[in-house]
Amino acid sequence: MKLTLTSKSGLHSSFKQGLSKLLWIQETQPEALEGSVWLSVSSFVAYLLTGRFAEEETLAARTFVYRMDKRVWNLPLIQHFGLDESHFSNCSCNRNFHRNRTA
């Protein structure tokens, strides 16, 4: 059985997802992607509080490039669009993944 992007990500493609926004940034301001990491708003707040880049996996799925079926970033899709794995933080399904303060 061949899986579709929807069955891999758990979502239907939409302009609201992180991938669409990253592609717009790549097209209009490519220099903004240099050394950047995509975070959801809640993960950005957690980063400000802890100094750690991390993304909760259900929010990572909102990018459309996180494979919910395998619980990993979809590297072939990321690379297909000329993005890099480094643009995406570590993921965790653990609700307490921001607790270890490093900042």
C-alpha cells in the first residue's frame, strides 16, 4: 500500500502549515533561513524559557513535513523543497520535554 502525504503527515495540505510559510520565506527572503530553526509559537516560548530548541510532535505535524506514521521528519520531502534538516528541531512526544532547563 502506497502512503499519501496526507496519511504520512496526518493532515491535508494547506497554506496554513509551516511548510507553506517556509517556502514563502525561501522565495521572498532566503537569507532569513540561514541558521534558522522552525518552531511553533508554543515551542518558541519554551525556547525563550529554557534555551532549548524542541518541538512537540503534534505541533511538528502542523508543518506538513513531519511523519506522524513514523514519528520522524520527512527528510525526502524537506530536501525536495530545497530545505535542510537543520531547519527543524528535535521532536518529542513527551509532554515534559521542556522541563530540563539549560538556559
